[in-house]
Amino acid sequence: MLNKIFNLIIALMIFVVLFTALDDSIQIWHGKEDSIPVTVNTLAGPGSGGIFTDYIFSFEVLSLLLLAALIGSLYVARKEA
């Protein structure tokens, strides 16, 4: 019973911290509507030097490496179980 009360207190404290952080962020960003608009063409369009122009090969190799790691971890986990 004491453990459940302790867990409840910790959860409430985390909720209060997160709520306070969100409330402060709203007050900090209030009045900053005149920001610079960002579009897809400015990030990844031709001539912008985005991720899909300069680093496409590295991006694809990394995705294949992560896929191989995922399949390997599933194979190892199934083999032990």
C-alpha cells in the first residue's frame, strides 16, 4: 500500500513539472507570430542543399543498416524464447 502511494506522489510530481513547463512555454512564445515561414522546398528542394540532395546515399545506407539490425534482433529474440 505504501508503494502505491509513493508511486502516485511521484506521478503527480511529474505531471506538475510537465504542466508547468508547458504553461511557461506558452508564455514564452506568446507574441511571436511574425516568424519566418518554412516550406518543404526550402528544406529539401532543389538547390537548397537539404537532406535529399547531399546525403541521400548515407540516408539509404543507414536505413538498410537499421532494418538489418531490427531483423537480426527479432531473430535472436525468437531463437532464445
